[in-house]
Amino acid sequence: MNDNNRVEKNEKTKKSNQSNEKLVNYENHRYREDLGGEHRWGDLIQLIFMFIFLVIWVWDSFFFQFWPVLSNFISLYISVPLGVMILGVSWYYGRMGLHIVFGEIRDPPVVIREGPFDYCRHPIYLAAIFMYLGFVVMTFSTLSFLVWITIIIMYLYLGEGEEKMLLDKFGEEYERYMDEVPKWIPHLTNEKGEKP
């Protein structure tokens, strides 16, 4: 390895280490002062609902097939690619939202208004809702559709709880954010007229 390659490799390593110093691990996020907070059992509730959904989706899609009305009329050549596209988009926006929230410590704490948070107040939850929808669309499982509806209700509940915590923590700043940014259905442009 020549000297130029070593220097280039060292510079890349330094940049990587610097960016890793800025990034914060997702673990122990409950103890971070800069975050607004979340429901005490939010992670566990989401994990339980995910497990229930996946078990029912697999069971109904591949074994039981309770009331397969739509799956009889819509080809897998259409439903699977459409479901995969929905999964891909939801994964992208969910990951972007997680990176923005947990990617750095904000000192002093502020209301996050960048990226998808400039278009919708709960983009991570919305991405999760669409992730489940992607699975439903792939096989048009009726039972998993019903579980998906309960998952939407669960995320509405978690979102309400988080908003109360954020109002307590940020007060007027969060009230302005609530007035300017919709809770669930994203604006097609943000306050500056930019598209997502």
C-alpha cells in the first residue's frame, strides 16, 4: 500500500470516527434529556403488536386464508410489487425519521422540525403504519387487515401521549408546531414551500 492510499484511508477513518461521535446509540433513549419522551410501555406495545401482526399475516396469508376476496381478484404480480414499494418507502422515511431523532444530542433541547418532521408530526409512526400496510397489500390478508386497523388505533394512542409530553416540555414552541404541521397526513410542501 503506497503512502497516498494510507493517507486517504486515514482521512476516511477520521471522518467516519467524527461522524460516529456525533451519532448517538438508540439504546437508553429514555434517559436522554433532549428528547420529548414517549409512552412508558411504547416500545413493548409496538413489539407485541408487531409479533401479533406477523403471526396472523403469515397464518392467514399462507395457511388459513380467511375470506380471500381481494386476493382472488388481484394478481400476485400486482400485489407483491405494490406491497414491496410501500415497504420500501415506509422503511426509507422511518429510517430517516429515526436518524433525525436519535442521530444527535440537541443541547438545548428543541422541537425537531427537519426532514419528515417538517411535513408531519409523527412520521416514524406513519412509516410504521405504512410498513404494515405493505404486508397487507402483498397478500390481501383479511385478518391482517383487521389487525392493521388496531395497529393504527395503537399509534393514535401513542401519538396522543407523546404530544402531551411534548407540550409539557416545550410549551408554546410545540403549540406553534402543532398549528403549522399536520399530525398524520403530511403536507405536500413545508412552511417554506419545499417538497419532501
